[in-house]
Amino acid sequence: MRLRLLGTESGHTGCPALYATDRGTYVVQGKLVKDPEAIADLVDVRDDEFYVEIPQGLLRFAAGRRVSSFIAGPALASVVLGYEHTAFRLEQRDDQYHEPEEDEPYRRFLNGESARVTGWNDEWEQMLQSRSADGQRMTRVRVVGEPHSDYTRFLLALAAVNVPAGEDIRYLARDRARKLDLPHYDFWVIDSLRVVILRFAEDNTLVGAQVDEDPAIVVRHCYYRDVACHYAAPFTQYVRC
């Protein structure tokens, strides 16, 4: 049997690593599991089998691998807010996202009150401040029609709070976005390792998301991210125009 190195998480020396064999199987190089509790959870281990621990990211090197799943609710929030380094969001809907917690603040905004109703955005603002202080970065590009919808004006007012807290919010005119061939759907890119494509009902209520870790799909959306960020105007610049 011969091995072909598919990838490693630690450079060219040491483990962990993933190999393909010449007989349609894989060989994994990792740390031997010695924890008694973990060993007790193993099932049907034969005398000629060993067990090693590897990081989840190593599996992206598996040939032909595509990991895709549909998630919603708390599971979706956990994936998005589970970023360790960067989280990017492309937003394509400027006619209002139907988020229950926004209903009252949005109604008050339309009545001439501040977009920042006491309490409802405080937790998000504090989260941004804390994670920004730790070097974690959240960026979003909002594709908007011009002239602005009422909902876009509401989000611009809210961005005046979230941007100083550490969120990088940028704006891209819809006509310009069409010329850039950006996708027409909303998505997140988390740590450049997974793509979260958001799914909405006809009334713009979020119903869940498709999470994909296929390397080709991730690379394509990282390209979309880079193009969108390059051509979009940062919030402070956009509001001055």
C-alpha cells in the first residue's frame, strides 16, 4: 500500500495529517487517544485497531469531500457566532428582514424616534466590543437600492451604533453589485472555513441556513467576500456622500 499526503494542519513536520491510499481508503496521522473516558466510549475496537485524535479542519483535505447540512434557530446562531477570527455577511435584502426583535424598534424609528431603543441592541453592542478587543472581526456588506428604503435608513441609523462598537459595515449600491456578478442571496463566511447560505420565506422571515464546508464552495464565497469588500464603501464614508 502506498500513501499520498492530502494535507496537514502543522506544516511539513509532525502531525496531524491526512493521507489517501492507493486502494480507496484514508490513513490518519494524529495523537494517540489515551483518555480512559474517551476509550470507554469507543465501540467494537479490534485488537489490530488504534484510535487517534485529529482537528476537525483536517477533514477538509479529504478527496471529494462535501459536508453540507441544514440548520436553524439556536444551531444557526451558534455557527455564526462561533467564529474565532472573522465573520463576513453579505446582505441582499433591503426591504426588511422580518426579525421579531426589530419590530418595535423599527416601528418607533418610522414614528421619528431613535433607532436605538434602550435594551434591545445592548447585548449585540457589548459582544462586538468584547470580541473586537480580542482581535476578532465581523464585517458585513449591505447591498442597497438607491434611493433608500425605510428599512435601509433604519439600518443606517443602527450602524451608527454598531460601527463604533467594532463591526465593519459597508454599503454597495445594487446597480454596482449586479455588474460585479455577486450572488443574489445572503450568506456568511465563517473563519474562511465554512459558508452559511441563509434561506428565507416569502415574507423575508429567516427559516434556516445551508452550511457547507466544501473547499471549492468556500473559496468561491471568499472571492465574493473580497470583491464585495473592495467595492463597497465603509459606513463612515458612505454616510458622508
